[in-house]
Amino acid sequence: MIGESHATIVREVKKFTEPLVERKIADVVREHNLPKIFADQVRFDIAGICVESECADVYPPSFFMSNGYWYVNGHFPCGWRGDFPPQGQLVIY
């Protein structure tokens, strides 16, 4: 089943992404006293980017990969202002 293979991919990706995210965000979380939801969202986004990349040969990357640009450039996409979609804008820190 597709669902089962997707779940397997997600589990495997998280084995690598979660420890990496924890190390990379530890200083910013501590410095700004950020809530748990921040770390949860970053972990979710990074895993989503990797899963989209892993499945790109079957389904083109979209939402998470577009957020990847901000992470690579040292920012955190942290919300949306306005109606999602088609109006509004991504909130970047």
C-alpha cells in the first residue's frame, strides 16, 4: 500500500532529521526562550522537505520544498498572515 510505504519513508527520514534539527535550533530556542511548538514545527517542516525530496520521482515537491529556501538561508517560516491561499503571505523570522 502507498500509505504504508509513505509511513516507512517518514519514519526513516525522522531518524536523521530530528537529531539534526535539535542540534541546529538549540541555540536559537535557548536565546529567544521559544516554545515547544517552534521546535515541533521546524522538525515537521524539515522532515516534510526530506520526504518531498525522497518522493520527487513520483510526485513533484511543492509546499515543504518551497519553505526549504528560507531554512537554507538562515530563516524560519513561522506562520501565515491573511487567507491561505490564495492571499496573504508567509511570516518569516
